[in-house]
Amino acid sequence: MAFPDQPLGLKGELRMGSAWQDITGDLYTRDAITHTRGRPYKSNAADPAACAATIRNLDGTYTPRNPEGRYFGLFNRNTPFRYTLPGGPVRLEMPGTADRATTPDVTVLDITGDLDIRWEGEANWFSSETQFLIGKWGAAGNRSFYLIVRAGVLYLNTTSGGTTVDGGGFAALPAALPRHAAVRGTLDVDNGAGGFTLRLYWAPTLAGPWTQFSGDLTSSAPVTIFSGTAPLSIAPEQTDVTPPRRAVTGTVYRAEVRSGIDGTIVAAPDFTAQPIGTTSFTDSAGRAWTLAAGSAVTDRIVRFEGEVPEWPPKWSTSEKDAWTPITAAGILRRLGQGAKPLASALRRRIPSYKPLAYWPMEEGASSAQASSPIAGVGPLRLSNVTWAQANTLASSGPLPILASSAGQLSSMMGRVPAPSTALTSWSVQWMYRLDTLPTTRWTFMRVLSTGGTVREWLIQFGSTTNGLSSRIIAKDDDGNTLSTQDIATGADIFNRWQRVNFTVAQQGANVKFGIVWTDVGGDPGGIYFTTPGTIGRPTAVASPADGYASALNGLALGHLSVWPTDSTAAYVNAVDAWSGETAGARMRRLAQEEGVLLTIVGDPDDTVPVGAQSPAPLLDLLRECAEADGGIFGETMAGRELTYRTRAALYNQQPALVLDYAAGHLAPPFEPIEDDTVRNEWAVQRKGGSTGTAVLDDGPLSVQDPPDGIGLVDDSKTLNLATDEQTDPVANWLLHLSTWDENRYPSVTLLLHKFPELIPYVLALSEGDKIRIVNLPKRFTGSGVVELLVDGWTETVLPRTWTITFTCSPAGPWSVGVVDEIPLRWCDTSGAQLATAATDTAATVNVLTTAGQTWTSNPYDYPWDVRVGGEVMTIAAPGRLLNGNPFFESDASGWSGQAATVGRSTAVLHPQALGSLLITPDGVGTSGGAVAARSNVGAVVPGATYVASMWAYSPKGWSDLRPVIDWYDATNTFLSTGLGSAVAVPAGQWTFLQQSLTAPANASRASVRARHGATPTAGDVWYVWGVRLTQPKASFLLDSFGRTVTGSWGVSDSGPSWSTVGGGSTSDYSVGSGYGVHTLSTTETSRRTAVTAAHADFDVYADITTSALATGDSLYGAVTARMLDSSNMYMLRSQFSTTNTVVLSLRKVVADVTTELGTYTVPITHVAGQFVRVRFQGRGTTLRVKGWLASSAEPSDWRIEVTDAAISGANQIGTRSIRTASNTNAATVQIRYDNVDVINPQVFTVIRSRNNIVKAQAAGADVRLAYPAIVAL
């Protein structure tokens, strides 16, 4: 028996020392476990999660200060607590670094050749700690290979001697790698080119598909893999390095080790296939696996993991009862308590690059010297300065400025420790700003050195009689000048923050020295010189010996560093305070730098660029990023980790949980309210920058006075954005979110003990996921469907009850672009127009896409509205629609029942619908449904493919619903039914059904039918909408040649008839066996078939082949365009040569003169009957060509691209075939064509005048979406 007939299986645990202790038996059930988490409405950051529980404490076990307690000394304040529930996926959980699964060494695991190793699980891929995933890695001397991850980098390494890594490589994982993923490494130990090749991959699961992310990593020598006796482990550890490398802490689903790339599987543990609680098993490769204590095969899901801040003991006066009420809190609580601001970007960054010396100089106003964060470096003495005065460098705290007074000049001295080894180069870098241009050239940095030719370097800037210039002076130990180099510098090194890099390097017998100035946020500029001698090493950085000139008062200095090399990236990005970094990248970097675990859901690179990182507490910086991007920052349920779900990861979701109001899934109250946070004007200011505004001028929530709007309700926000240009888009996005005109449902409550079938979905749900509620009463809710985003929840859990109340916000604003869900959304093309004129009653229109992609042909995406010359039309179907009244907007005309009654209804409406068709079975027939009136004679082409589609809604759900096609000949005689396959439709949700079916021989008419099977009762009613019989594509010309025709090519699949416009006899033209044929019964005579083109622009595909290999001379087929006659055309000629090459030649024929515009040889060897696919595109004067083997994927690049204006008329589009007199093939040789597809222009069936505008439309009229999709931020 299952829950609720049996207890739920709740388990509570405390982390006592290094292990989790089960305290379920001590949890009082008189008080429920109550768990609350999530964010306030419209906030971008969650509050700390909280979980309350009551623990039995009769013997004082849970009193931390009780020395007699069982866990005395093992717990205290902030001891971790968690509770788990069963019902998740079965997997291996490894909660601690000592937990693992191992299999002993056997011969097949001693792989010394090519290696293929795979691992699937959940890990914090971007943690700064090293985590072993899998490996055969024992003590030193017994190590073979491993797969590890560290800071977002995957490593596959091997040893040849058992200790030192000498094979393998690494690569950065994709930034958007999901937490649950599979990774793989392959090592070709000898690639045949004198080295080895390593490749790294990822996939959603071990089943693939695998995506290589590493490139091919190669070496200059082959490698072998050590054959050791260490077990294969998931996962090993290595403790003889600092810091130790530990086994991954997390979830493992499966793993594989193969001998050879895609070779023999020698180990294949699949933990998902093991019984819960398994401690040992044998995998499919015969390996025996054993689990170490602490690891477990489980289906339990952590619902909460936090820290207990206090343990208040309570007892009754009789002392017969004692208990400890605890309220554990999520990690956000502790991280937010007493958190000091992080140091400035430069202060944090520079020491990590290990300079010889570094002084940030960010001291307070009363300082007397500048300390160094580098061990062994003494303070920098700096006198007669005003400390903490210059505060305009975003990457720094306030810095000192020189403040000499009469007789007391500013001075500086900082000693540089000797490096551990001799230097071949060194450098000094620092930041400065001087807003007043000096009228004299002064020294602003002095560098002392020893052991070399130059002992003193003076770096100067200022003015001379020749204008602004700088100078470097080199002096020896006696003060003699060895080199003086003047540098032409301008005013741009003043009145702004500058980074200076002074470098010295040994270059043979000379000292190469130079200086580079870099504006903060700007470009570098510098120069280099040489002087004879040796470089020595730096010993000090200082002011001039007698102090800085008083003319330099106001000079700000800071972040002075000395390096044992002439190049370092320590200042890069940090000097700009990481301005321009994406919000997600900053959050990940900060978490890694601070050693805090952070999981990012979504692509961190697809987040907004943010501005300067200021000194602030970690959580403030993370929240600042979340607010700028607009996602959700919070904490995970398990692992005491932080999490960020990017704004883009909230877009266009499929529902994680579908609830049926009619089925009673929702517990009261479920009541809508008006959103009282509407804002119809937003002002968004960039931190330190300008402001962008957005105003809703029209609509029910606009700034207009009632009743046209609600009046002005404005708001503002300051965000740390990277540029001023971001403020307007962000303001518009906030306006969109805060003027969503829909009822708000603030909470949704479920009693999961009454509907346990929902538990797996609830366990998998997290903040930001979408809930869809269906079958709501339309008279109260409008659409009958509500979609919500989960902001958080409160759940109360007892052994036999589980109640959860979700806090929610509308999901509608997060549907952007083209969405694969209801309600549909569409994106416009980059440009489209009518290819031909249309009368005011035309039921089809020809549309030419002039830029970007063509319109979709998927019936799922139809209908949508376009605006043409002020008229709104509904695009009802791709190509020609063969049935009437598909949308039941006003009646059910043209439809009849079969073993059923049918009628228009508004009781259950598709979100786009005005009406639907209600089908009531007669309760007798095994099948039946709704039948559309038959199409006209000749509407169907035998052998052509047609698509039957519909939206279906079954209140109860049904096992056999489908759209089918009944076929008839020209005399209206029934031929057959295209039944296709049954589809089980779930209860209470609109489901799209579609089948592609082929017209039989002699078919001329057809009727689409919405069919039910499985003998429904009269009570098993169902609804349909958008029932259509359409062509498979909107292509102007589409032909797969499924018919049989002699003497011509007949009627194409899409409707236009092929005309024979070339030479030869009638018998040379035929259709059969799935292709169109030109039989070349004679030489030197072209055979041509064509249709009249809709527009001069075209984009056509065709498959071309020959019936036999060419002999004597080549055989030629071609696609023609803008063809006026045999003497005037463009053609893409395919030459099938006697050497079995296929050469594409783009040609123009004008007045019977042929000019070749370009050629391309398809890299194949032609085989008779093997089709080559060509694509020929013309847009204006631009002609493009490509060709490839038809069974292969289309290449991305055009192979020929030329410009030519000789022929501009639409004329005809078609095919041309010929052989020359030198060809010796038999007179029966054929050029065959298949899959001719003119994808542009396109043909659409339309419903006209949707906005009551009735007018004829001219060719070239602009075609745009009438209601374009919301553009995501």
C-alpha cells in the first residue's frame, strides 16, 4: 500500500560531525514539519528558507551543552538539518567525500590503449574545488587515469608510469551546462600523426547526443596508459597534494568505461537500475560494484537543508515531556549576517597573480602608511598625503593624493623583497590620476634596482617648451645617466585614471625597457627602448629622493605592484571593476573567488552586462546582479548552496506541473485578485549614469485617465547596468512585467495526500517553474486556463498528510518569441511582401520573404494574423486549405457527424478560438467523429502528401483520437481512408494532433475527419478546433512526383501544372517511380519543363540524377529561373561527366549567348540513380548556388555567389536537360528530378478583412505580423 494508506516516509537528519544522523524517530509528529521558501512577489531575490520542527529531548540528547548527551561535541549552533521524502529518481547519492562505489581491478580494466570514459550525474561543475568523477587512481605508483572537474574545467588525465600525469588534457565546460549532465572524454593514444588526440564531450544523459566542446587536443608524442591494480572508483581521491583532491559530492546516475573509442564496454554501472538500498551489484559488463558507507542507492529527495541557529530546551513541569523546537534556516541567513564588504576589484584580483610586492593604498583617512597583503612585504611609507581622498576609480577604494606643503614635500618608499630566482624581466605597475596638467616635467615614479647596469629609473611627465611629453631616465650606481628617452605624450594621460606598466627585460646584451599607459576603459599606448647592460632586480619603488614636486599636489596614486615578469594580466578586467561582465559570469566568478557554491540555471552568458563591481558584501553584489538581469536569486533545497535562475531561463517554459480544477486538484481558497503593483511608467537609471523611461500610453492599464486607463502610476529603479543604452530596454521590460493585464492568483494549495499521483511532479519542481491550471470555470476566469510561475511555497508534512501552498505570479509575461506551447506566440520575418497582387476576395496570397527566414509551414503554428496595407488577414494554413470552416468561429457549417452528433460550442475554447466543435459519440459505433465537406474535384494530386491536423480536447481523456483523410476519385467514388495512428489525448488539455498521409492512385477529392475510436459512450464527448487538411509546406511549388503521368509532368503536388516548354517528343516527358523524367532520346535538344513564376526572386531546391553513367560525353540536368524561353534564362547546370564527377555551373543565357558565372565541383563520385541536391537562390541581382549529396545534410555555405542584372523578369521557373552529340549513351537515358521545392515565395490560405478593411492588395505590399511577439530583454 502506498501513501497515504502507508506513512509518507519522511526522514529527518542532523549532520553530527562528518556524518548525517537519522533522527526521524525523535521528531514529534504532534507538530508538523513546516518548510517555507521563496521570494516576495516581483522580487529578484529570495528570503532565507526556513524549516520548523520539534524534536523529542527527554534524555537531553539534543541539548548541545549536555556532556551526557549522545551527540555531545558533535553539534552546536548552525548544525545542518535536512528532511527528505521518497519519490524521486533512483540514483547513487554520495553526500561526503569518503563515499564512493568501487569495482576491483581486473584484466579488462587495465586499458593501455585508446580510452573512452563517460559519467552522468549532478555536480556543481563550477565549484572552485577539484572533484574526481571517476578514475582508476590509487596511491602514487598505482595511478592510471581519471576524469575530474574543477572550476568549470573538465580534465581527462593519464599516467604512463603510475605517478606523474603525462597524457590527456582539459577544456572549459559550456557555461550553460545543466546541473544534471553527462560528460565524456576520449583519448586516442596514438593518432597516427606522431601524437595523441583527446576530445571532451557533454550530453544531457549518457544516451547522448554527445556534443564535443573541447576541440581536438593533440600532443607531439603518443602516450601509453599505466596498467595498475587500483580499483575503478566513483570516485577516487588524492590526498598527497595541497589542497587534497576529493571525490565528487552529489548524484551519480550512470557511468561507462570503454576500451577503445566507442569500443568494448568494460564497466557500466547503472545506479538507476538498482533496487533502493542496494550496497553491491554486478553491472552489465560483469563488473562487481560495492558501495562505501555513506553512499546509497536511493530515491529520496532533499526538500530542505539548512542550519539550526539555536537549540532552546523546553520541558513540562512534570519533566515527563521535554522537547526542542528548532527553526533551521537556509544558507542565505548565515551569509547575510555580519558580512563585511568584499575588497575592491583590484585589491581582490592583484594578489592572486603573486606579485613580488603590492600596496593597494586604500587605507583610511588617518593612516600613516600603506600595508601590503603580500606575505613578507613591508608597508609602503607615504608622507604628506591626504589619505582616502580620490574615490572616483570604480575598481578601488578611496586612494591618497599628494598634499605637499611648504618645506614638507610628499615622499614615498616601498621595499621590494628579492625574488627566489634570477629574473629575465620585471615590471612595475600602478594607477594614477592628475587632473591638472603640469607646466614642468616632473618625476612621478622612481624605481631602484640592484645587480644590473641600471640602478635607478626615473619616470617623468609634464610640459616642456615643445609641449607635453614624458621621459624615462636610466642611471647607474654613481648617478651617471645611461639613457634618456623622451616620449611624445599628450593631454590624454591626464584628467583621467591611468594604468602605467613600466617593463624591463633582458634582450641579449641589452636592456629593453618601456612604458605603456592605458586609460581605464580605453586603449593602451606605449613605447620601448634599449640600452646596453643587464637588468638586475627591482629593490624599491619611491618618490624622487627629495620628495615629489609640490606642483604634483593632487596626484592620486594607488595599486602599486612589482612583478617578476614583464607581463601580467592581474589588472585586466579588474581595473575596469569588471564593467561589461555579464551578470551571470560575475555571480559565478564571485562565488568561485569566495568559495561559495552557486548553481546557475540557464546560460550565464545570456544575461545582461553589468557595471562596475563596487566594494560590498557578497550577497549584496550577487543580488545586484540578479536585479540587473531580472532572474531569481535564492538557495537550493539541497546542499546549502546558492542558486540563480537567469531571466532567459524563465522564458517560454513548458509547465512543470499541470493541475485540473475540475478534478479537484486545488484546495480552497483559490481566488484571483487584481494586481496592486501595476506601474505604467518606469524610469530606470544606470548606477552612475543616465536614465531610460518607458510609458504605457494606450490600453486599460495605461496612463490615460479612467475609463481609458488607470491614470499615472509611476516607479523608478537604479540598476548597475554596463551602459546607458541598456536603460530604455530594461525600462520597457519592467513596464511589460508590471502592466500584464490579468488576474493575479497569489496562492495555489494542494493536498498531496489526496492526490499522491502529483507527488513526483512536486518533488521535481523549483522556484521559477511554471504551473498550468486547466478546466477553470470560464465565467469567472475568462480563458479557463491559468499559467503561473512559482515564486515559493510553504509546505507542512506529517506522516500521513502533506499540504503545500505555492506562492505565485503570472507566467504570461514570460512567454516571448515563438513558443512551443499555448497560447502561441510568433516572431516576424526580417522582411516580407506580397509577391503578387491580391483581389479583395482572394483566398490565397503569395508572400515573398525579402530578408531572413521564410515563414513557418508547421500547422501547429497556425493561425496567426498579419497586417497588409492596413488590412488584417488571418493566415489559416500553409499552402492551399482543402476544407472549409476549420475554426468554427460562427457556426458548424460544412461539417456533419459520423456515428456522432456535432455542433458548434463555446463551452470549451482553445485559447485562440471563438468557438469549437463539440462531438458527442452515439455510444454505439466503434469509431466516428466529425466529417468535413469534400474538397473540389482535382484538389488532390495522387501520390502527393497531405497533412491532416487538429487541436483536440477530451474532458476525460481518450485513447484513440486522430485526424484522418477519406480519399475519393473524380466521380466521388470512395477510394480509401488514411487512418494513420491513434493518439491518446490526456484529460483536460488541448492537444495538437497531426498526421502526414499520401493520396492513393486516382485520388481527386478528399475529406478531413476528426475521428474517435475505441467505442466511446455518449458521455465521452470531446472538442476539436483548427481541423484542417493542408499541403505539407507553404512552398509556391512543391513536387515529390508520387504520381504516374506520361507525355508530361502533370500537376505538381502544390497545384501548379507543369508545362512542357522544351524540345523532344511528348514521350520524352513522364512521371513515375517517384521522380520526374526527361528522356534524352536525341542529342543536342534540350528538354524543359516549367511553371510560371510568382516573382523574379526565388529560392528553389531540386534533386537531380541520371539513369546511367555518362559515356562519350557528359549528361546535363539543370534548374532554371527567370526563364523566358530557350534563349533567355539563368540556370544552375549539373554536369554528370564521364569521369563520374558532378560539376555545378551557374550560367546565364541571353539572346542565345551563354555566359558561365561560376562553377563548383560537388565532392562526390556519381553513381547512377544517386541524387544530388542543389539549391538555387536569386534575390534581386544576387545569385547563389550550393550542391551536395541528397542523402547528406545541407552545407551552411554557398558555393557560388555572384551578382548579375541581365534578366530581371519573373518569367518561368523549371528544369532543363540535354546531352551533346558526343555523348554515346542509349536513347533511353534519363535525367531524373525529385523533391522540387520553391520555398520562396510561399502560398498561404487566408481569411480576409479581420479588421473590416476590405481592399485589393498590390504586389509588393508589406506583410507583417499584426500582433508581434513580445521581444525579450
